[in-house]
Amino acid sequence: MSSDNQSSNDVLREEVRQWLAENWRPEIARTLSQEQYGWETSETRKAWLANVVESRWAVPRWPQQWYGRDLSDEQGKIVEREFAAVRAPGAGQDRINLWANTLLAGGSQALKEKLLAPLLKSEVNMCLLYSEPGAGSDLAGIRTRADRQGDHYVINGQKVWTSGAAVADYGMLIARTDWDVPKHRGISFFFCPMKQPGIEVRPLRQITDESHFNEVFITDVIVPVENLLGELNTGWQVLNMALAYERSSMGESARGPRSGVAESRNEEPLVALAREARVLAEPKLRQDIAQAISYKRLNALNSARAKADLEQGTSSSIMSLGKLAMSRILHEEARVRTEILGAQSLFEGEHYPRAEDANFLTLNAYFTSIGGGTDQIQRNIIGERVLGLPKEPEVDKTVPFRDVRTS
Amino acid sequence: METESGYDPDLWRSLSEMGVVGLVVDEAQGGSGVGPVELEAVMEEVGAALLCSPLLASGVVAAELLKALGDKGVSERLLPEIAAGTSIATAVLTGDSGCWTEEGVTITGEIQDGGWQLSGDGSYVLHGQNADVLLVVANTDEGLAAFVAASSAEGVSIEALPTFDHTLRLAGISFDGVEADRIEASGSVWEAVRRAMDLALVALAGEQAGGAQKVLDFTVEYAKTRIQFGRQIGSFQAIKHMAANLLLETESAISAARHAASRLAQDSENRAEAVSLAAFACADAFVKTAADGIQMHGGIAFTWEHPAHLYLKRARADAQLFGTPAYHRERYLQELGA
């Protein structure tokens, strides 16, 4: 790095620090740190984010024309580090704000003017309208349709696995706009306004008895033409870009037990559980516990190695393994927890928090091994993109979509 | 592999000249003076190539045991020859039980006519049939002690053991009143053995990780070239998914082995935890990769002409040396405080 670069980085760092010192006041910090995370954004948070956006710290890598500073990636990281150091939110959205990045990359001038700033300020709520009952692993098989009528599109169909649909202002939606070409080539990508009569949101009851997702029924919903992202029928490319943003913003934030029963801070949870259940001396369980812990530990070591590889500029094949590893960790931990509890795992309810944990984890592990691409799809991706194995022949790849077989 | 000694003397000489044999021996004693991290990296290559040599016996276990025992006189006499490869040393640590624990020690040392004499039957001695120098851990009236004896000494009888892995050399060594020099340990003898075995386990972990990587590489390559049903077999998900699973095993093994090496190099507090994790994770990963690799090849790997079986045999052997995977899982859990 040249000394010029170094000194301009120092100037930038000083500028961010100065700005934070003047603006990130203790009362804001206190209010935001006590907030419960949810779909609705509080007024204090909105006001803070608006300040960050207008001061051009939200997306410093973006062009000046759109709330940015044209900074390099390295300089962008300097800004993020300073914000992180004082735990101030709002920076780094040029890296992690899925909605805004997708809109910037593919949106029309009119739509960008209308929505970019509100998205960065969290003034509008968003949801994803991708999967359908008949298009899960095979996402390009969607059958929701968009038909042009004058200066708008009319959408009809059904979407699923949509979180936040009830409060969303817009949904990022893929729909079929050409039925006479192969499946990947007849899809378009829209920002679909959600507050209109043709949108019906029904919560899904999950196997865990929770409801984080919805089904969305779409009947004669109107979308203005300016809400099309990318060219007509290039939605598959826009979608892949959006999915890449989504993956890069997803941390490894798998959920643990939900009982909230205090667990020893110094001891591995499985060890603590076995000790409490008085089975820690059983050799078979000890082997299983060690194995389950090792999966977690190995994944952490893999991630650390991948990160080190990235920092040295070498690409790493390990990143793609994280999700597969996580699903093994969760299923195995759930299995061992159940084994430790034995007959106690028959129960549920507040008097049996340990059983609640084991049973919840057993079911919720599928969130990771099915959601966001099943383990089987993940193995295809690893086999093909990392190991370079040939793709399975696809029988529907060159067939007009209307002739493709469905279940 | 098919020779009696089980290694190629010319190759051994080259490895010694390259500094590989004396990797962990101090420079002052003719070694390379590097540590576990470099050793692990070399061992990944050793595993990939299925090197047949007394490197683990002499350059790792014996050299590290001498260093850890800390008897200056003995070290200065033996380590330069070990590093130069002109002398092959090996350690006699256990007997027929194959338990590399303090209780597994089978040799006894007694003072007779003013000198130490060793008696008993040792086993699982790495390259015992090729060794000049025997480092022997024995029970004495004063507790555990370490000795050095010449393999040519009177009363030593060495029997090559028939190993399932033909790339490995093991011997049973009987001592019948063998005169030996006591090594004056600066601390606990078993602690020194533990250190030597930890380094050996890291070396083995590197060998296992490198071996697994090699098997995965040639198996994936085969899956791209073998055609059945008019398609490369790697396009079948039945094969592809096995390969993806093996990649996870292999990468995890590499991470674990390198992590253990760096913990050992830093002499950090949780080195035992890292070493035992690497020991079972790498052992299991190599066995699984080698085994599934054969399955993925199909018939060709059921023949002697394909090298896949050699990797499975090495993997199975490596998994048993210095403690089984189950033993190391137990040790890992104990290190975690359970």
C-alpha cells in the first residue's frame, strides 16, 4: 500500500470518528441497544438511519449520485469498523442490504429515486416472493404469472416461505412472463407492492408449532412497469445476483435451544446436560458427545481457515461447506440431546425445558437442512462448482416451459 | 514396500540431506530446527505420497522423546546421527496390549552388577527391525525411567511383525537382561513420552489429512473420466453427494491437523485438546475417504493394480497408532472438563 493511500485512509478514519463522536449520542445508543428486534423499525432507529444515510455513511462504496462516496472496498471497511467499534448500526449497507443492492443494480431510474433512500433508512418493509408450492429446489419452475396490461403487469399465483409478508410494503417477486421459452428464460423480477386487495397472507404453522413464514396468495395484483428490475425475461439473472447478496449477508446464525434455561458459561452445553442428567459417565454417550462437539469445533476451524485464505486473496472452497456442516451439527446435537434425556424427551411444556430444547432442536434442525437449499441441493452445488463434477442432464433445460412435466 | 526393510535407503538419504529427517532437531545438532507447523506440512505430502520410511519412528517420536527427556549428553550423542539419517532410532513404549499409556509399559529395568539391565517384551515398535538405537521406557524400583540400548546389544531379539498395511514396519522386541544406559530425564518421563506422542499424533494427523486429500483428488478425477450409461459417473448424484461429503471430511481434517500443529508450536495450554481432536477427526476422515473412494471407483479399486487399497490400509493403520479414535474422543472430552 502506498503512503498516499495510507494517509487518505487515516483522514477518512478520522472523519468517521469525528462524525460518530458528534452524532452517536449516548441516549441513542442506549435506546437502540434496548430495542427488541422485530419486523417493525422504531422511530429512534429510523431517525438514526436517516442521519447515517444523509451523511453518506450507509453506502460509502456506492456512487455519489446514490447516497455514496465512491469509496474502495478497503475504505468501506474502514467506515464499517469505526461504526462497529461504537456499536452504531447503519453502515456497510452497500455490502449487506439485500433490497437496496438489488434495486441499485437492476432498478429503473424512477424506482431507484422512489425507494433507494427509504430502503436504506428502513422506512419500507420488504419480503421475498420466490418459492412456490411447486417450485422449491427447482426454483426456475415457478408458475406465478405476470401479464402486461397497458402500463402495468397483472400478477396471479401463489408464493410460500415468505417471512414478514403481513407487514411488507414491497416484495421482491419472480414471475413467469414468457411460457414459450425454456424455464430459465421466461422469468422476470419485480418489486411488487404488497398493500393492495389482491394480496392475501396466511401464516404457515411450522413443525415446531411456530409461525415465522407465510403463504401469499396473489390475485390480479397490479405492478407498475417501472417496478420491473432488469430487462423483461432476464429475471433469473437478477435473482441470482439477489441470492448472492442474501448469502453474503447471512451469518451462521443457526438457532440454539429456546428454553432460555441458564447453561454453564464454561461448559459445553451437551456436557452440562449429561452431567445434570447423571449420565456423563456412560461411555457410549461420552463418545457421542465428543463427536457432536467436534463437528462444531471443526466447522469453526474451517471457517477460520477460509477467512484466513480470503484475507490472503486466495479463494477457498471451504465457504460452500458451511451450510452442510451446520446441518450435520444441528441434527447430531439434537440426536445426542435426545439420547442423553432418554424417556424424559417424551414430554413437553414449561415443566420440561430440557425436553423442550431437545425436541425443538430435533425439528428445527430441518430449517437448516431444508431451508435455503436442501442438503441434497447443496451437495450438488459443492460437487459441481467446487469439485468440478459434471452436471446431471436436465430434461427440461431446452423445452418450452409450457411443455415441462409437473407433479 | 515389498522389501524387507520397507523403505528405500537412497530416498532416506535424500530426505536426510533435504533436512526432512531432522526437521524437529535443533540446528546446533544438525537438524532443521523447525517445529510442528512445518512438520505437519511435510506430513501432508508424506500422506499424499504414501511415503515408506522410518521418518515417524526416528525423526519424530525418537527425536522428540530425546528432546523432551532433556539429557544433554545423550541428546548431543544421538540427535545429530538421527538428523543425518545415519542412525535410525525408535522408541519401545508398549507391549502386546497396544496401549500407549503408562500402564501399557511392559519392560522392566533393574540394576545388576552396577549397571542397568532391561527385560521384557515390547511390541508395536515402529521400524524396530531397521533401528540401530532403541529408546526404551521401563518400570524400575524408582518408577518409570528411560533408557537407551543398541539394537545389536546382547539379549535383544527383534522379530518383524506381519502388518496388514505393507507400507508400515512394526516389530516385537524382546529384552533379556540387556545392558542399557539410563537417560537422565529433566522431568517426568511419561510427560516426555506424552510430548513425543503428541508430536507423533500431529504428524499422523497431517499424514491422514494429506492422504485423504489425495484420495479425494484422484477419486473425483476418476469420476470425471469414467463413463457408464453414456455419462461421466460423477454426474450421478449417488457419486456426487459422496464426493461432497468427503470434501467436508477432508477440509475438516486439514483444519484440525493444522490447528493442532499451531497449538503445539505455541505450546499453548489447550494443546492436548487440539491434538486429541485432530487425532480422531483426521483418523476417521482418512478411513472414511479411503473407504468411500474405493466404493466410488467400483471394480478397478478392488484390484491390486489400483493404489486405492494402499490408502485404505495406511488409513486403517494410522488410525490405531498411539491410541484409537475412541481413545482420543474420550481424551478430548476429558480435556473439555468432562
